[in-house]
Amino acid sequence: MQGDDPRGEERALTKREITTLERRRHIVETAAICFVEQGFHQTSIRDIAKRAGISLGNLYNHFETKTALIAEIATLESEDLRDMQSALAADGDPGAILDRFIADYFAYVARPENAVLAAEITAEAMRSPQIVGPYLDNRRTLIGALAAILRRMPEGATPPCPADPVQLAETLLDVIGAAASRVAFEDAATQETTCATTRQVAARLLGN
């Protein structure tokens, strides 16, 4: 693990810094579990501290409010999406890469814990400016990667309107997310059928 050096050089983190990062990560992951199980507003800071096995004061040393915690969860979401973004940038048939992304992103959103947490984050993002930033950053980054693969599609493979790949990427992401969230608590067969239908809808959207 590396840290920032005042001289602009990378340095190895100290044992204390590593411990601090690990503790913060543990608190954030615990908070996410609590928000999924109880809801954001029904969960207290005390609930999170108890579930994490730390004192209330220790938790406040890392995060002053629940809003700060959910903002950190929104930031850490980018780590879960990093592999999918890398896959979109890989060499190969853009159509096949896009189809694989749709399946992978659908599966990610359709996990019940992700669907619930996404709903909590979305609701809080509408109320708190502190959350809007990282939440929108995640979406913009994913849309950027998706738009890039759309630009690589063979000429004629995408409809002439909308001409802007970013607009098309936004619509495609909305379609996948809405379909996956709808069946997050359904059985595996229903999810599989819905995912297949979503891939067909995406193909039609792209003019295939």
C-alpha cells in the first residue's frame, strides 16, 4: 500500500496508517450492512458502532455523521465497478464486450444488498449535497467507459439518433439498472430471463 509523500513521491504506509485504513473500511462495510438491513434513517451511529465492535467515540474519530458514512460508501462503490470499466476498455469485439458488460452490470445491480443500498444512496443523494458528488462521479465514470465502447461499434451498428454516445450510454445504463432492480428479489430463473430480455432490448436500442 502506498501513501502521498510531501515531495510528491510514493511511500509505503506505516503500520498505524494501514490499521487506520482497515478500521475505516470495517466501519464502512458494517454501516452498509446496517443500512441494508434497517434502512438509513432507522440506523443510528450507536447501532453501527455496536455492530462493528468498537466504541462510539472511536467511530466518531473516523466519521462524524451517518451522511459522511454513506458518502464514503458511494465513493467505495467505484472499486466494485472498476473491473467492469476495465473490461469495457479491453481490446476485442466491441459488440461482445458490450454484451458481457450488460450481463455483468445486471448481475451486480440485481444483488439484493446492492439494490437496497442503491435505493438508500439515491434517496440520500437527493437530500444531501455531500453525497451527490461521489454518487454522480461513479455514474459519470461508468457512462464515460460505456460511451467509449459505443464509439468503437462498427459504423451503422448504432442508430443515428441520439448521435451523442454519452446520451445513448446514459439511456442504456438506465435500462439495465431499472430492469435489474425490479427483479433483485426474484428467483434466479426470473433474473436470468429478465437479463436476456434486457440484452435484447439493448441490441434493439443499438440498432442490431
